[in-house]
Amino acid sequence: MSEAVESTSGSSVVRGGLWHMANLVVPQLYALVASIVAARFLGPEGMGRQSYIAFVALSVTLLLSGSMWVSLVRHIGETMGRGDTGAVRGLLTWAWRIEGVTAVIGGAAIGSVALAGAEPEGAWLLAAAITMASILHTVPSAILTGLQQFKQASIVGLTTGLVGTIATVVVLDAGGGIVGMFAVELVIGLLNLAWTGILAQRVLLRVAPTPAPAGPLRRQVTRYALGYSSGIVLELVVARRSELFFLERFSTDEQIAFYSIAFAMVTAASQLPRALAAATTPAFATLFGAGSTERISAGFNRGLRLLLVCALPLTAAGMALGPELATTVYGDDYRAVSAPLLILLAGYPLFGLTSLANALLTGLGRLRAAIAANAAAAAIDVGLALTLAGPLGARGAALANLSGQIVYAVVVLSYTLRLVGRERFDAAIVRSAAAAAGAGAAAWATQDWIAGAPGLIAGSVTFVAAFALLAPLLRVVPRQDVDWLVGVIGPKAPSWTRRFVRLCAGS
């Protein structure tokens, strides 16, 4: 058994997931802070325009680099599982050459929009440069993720994100507007690229001191990336706010702002389950490379149960407090955010489940199921967005997105459960839903009684207290997972956390 397989365990996946979560959640919080400040300075119309330009840049980045990132992570994990460390060494420079070409293509595509007369021209030109840096950054980021070096990759984003958030606030306060926001983002993107590139090089020198021919591995990465590219296009439709294209065509910048804020809030909240699930990709690939199929099946089913048990209370808390939170932090001009926010939150429990399913399919090299699921979801999403974006604005966009998410979840989860084998349904999930509903109702009543920020604080405290009482009473933790959870928590955590988990399992 290789060293990579021996080090791949439930605890290592959770630790990596927590670092990966920090790398996703905290930057999302930074982005939310920046968006709140931008909403105050730019107003709904300016906020909508900024959101649309950022969305286009992000879409081009994902389109041109997303499949390469996934392929690198998957094949590095599988190769390390086989113990062939030397072949991994030759990927960094080669992948950077490949993505260098796509970076030029992406920058030219967005730059041409600016030259065609899109306003503000400076913001579009800066977005072109940001796109180039972001595409290049996917290479060292994928190297670190594939080697399960989540901590090092996370520290970079957490540090530069904090600096970028502070700089954005300063620039907006100084009157820099939309162009100033993109200028700050470009500087941070270049810093991320340089720092992560140095870390990836150092890690590769440590884990693979002796290089080996990487020609076959490069060809595998290329074939997989090309095959996965169609899935990335379809994922862009369902999971990346493609509804903004229809709002930009059939509605107003204000509706773009309302939908963007609602989508950003849900996306930030969803990073917790998504990060924990996504961290399993290199673990699944490593176990697959070692032929440990039983561990893959057990880990996947446990992940589904625990992600759902955790997501249900978070969904209830979001629905109870989210609308008032949006109005409080963004202002009364953004009260219309509430409707699309509630619609999108209805799909929150699906995010972690589908991310785990994607991680499994990527780790096992199964592309067709994810592509087929994305195709079905994209058709529903686009059809409804085309129909509803005009008359319903942000609400129509949210309904289209939710419908696509549901279709995707049904298709991909049905396939993955048949692939690895489904275990018996655990009633703890139903009990967790009941506890979440009770705590959510108590939080909403408290917040409705005490208006404004004090009501949000009181509602949050009420939710935590109510769920802490209901969770042991209703036994929300599956009994078959309690020993695993206690082991993951470990002896260094306060003893009351382990006792509480056992109480929640009726153990």
C-alpha cells in the first residue's frame, strides 16, 4: 500500500475539507463584504453592471480552465495512489504552457468586448487581465489540491483576500467606482498567481524529488480535460448564474443586482458542504488507484448522510433569517432580494450532495453521467430563464436555477448510488429535518418580534439554542456514523463536543 493511500482517511479528508472550506467560505465572506460596500456606493444599477462584468470574466475563466483543473486534480490523486510520484513532477511546467495559450484566448475575448464599445471600457479591460491571471492560477492550485495540500493553498487565498477586501473598501470610499474595484482584483489575482506558483513548485520538489517520464500522464490529463470540457460548459449554465445573460437581455440592471446578491449569499453559505465534499476528489482518486472499492462505497454513503444532516438546519436558519439579513446589510433599496433568496435557499440541501457525487465521478473517471445530468439540467434552466426572466425578473431567474439544480441532483445521485451501492435510508435524516424546522420557526418568530439587527442577533441565538435542545431529543445523528464522527473530532477537541455528538445519536 502506498504512502498516499495510508494517509488517506476520514480524518485526513475532513481536515482537508475544513481547509478547503476556509479557502472557499472566507473569500466568499470577503466578497460579500465588498458587495455590501459596493451596493451602498454604486446603487442597484451600478451594482448590477459590476456583477455582470464579473460574471462574464468568471464564466470565461471556468470555460477555458475548469476542465484542466479537474483533470489535474483527479490524475495527480490517482497517480500518487499508485506510488508513481515522479510522473507528477513534470505536470506543472507543461500545464502552465497549455493554460498560457488559453489565458491569451480568454483575455482577448473579453478585451474585444471593451473595444467593441462596452461600458465602462476600463472595467472590461481590467476584467480581461483578471481572466488571464485566473486561468494561469488554476494550474498551481490544482497541483496543491491534487496532492491534498489544502492548508498551503488556503493560506494564500485567506491572506490576499483580506488585503483585497480592505483595499476595495478604501478604493470605493475614495470614489474609484467599478473600475477601481476591478483594479484591486487584478493586483490580488497576480499576487495569488505568484505565491501559489512558488508553493506548488516547492511541494512538487518535496513529494517527487526524482522526476520520471510524464508523457503518458500528460496524455491522460489532456484526454480527460477534453472530455470533461463539455460538462464544464453545461455546468456553467446551471451552477454559475447563466440566468444573468437573460436578465441582461430581457430585464434591468436592478434585477441583475437583486439576483446577483441573492445568488452570492446562497453561494457563500453553500461553500461549507461543497468544500467538505470537494475535498474527497483526490481521496476517491487515490483509493481508486489503489483498488480500495469498499472504502469508496462506505465513504460515499456516509458522506451523503452527514452532509444532508448538516445541510437541513443550515437551510432552515437561512430561510428564517436570510431575507431580513439581506435588507439590513444592503439597505431598503435591496428589499426585493428576499424573494429570489428564499427560492434559491430551497435547493441548499442539494449542494453538498451533488458536490460529493461530482467528486466521486471525477475520482473514478466517470464523465458521461455528469455530462448527461448537466445536459438535462441546462435544458430546463435555459428554457425557464428564457420564459421567466422577462416577466418575473430576479424571481424568474431564481426559479430557473432551482429547477436546473433539482434535475441535476436527481439524475447524478441516482447514477452514483447505483454505481457504488446504496445503503438503507436512515431515519435520522427525517428527525434532523424536524429539528431544523422547529428551530427555524423559533428563530423566525423571534426575528419578526424584534426588528432590525437586534432581531437578527436574537433570532440566531434562538435558532442555536432551539436546535441544541431538539437535536439530542430527536436523535439527529445516524447511529452508524457516531463512532466515526467522534474519531474525526479527536481527543484534542473539548470533551463536551464528543459527548454532544453521542447524545445526538442516542448513544
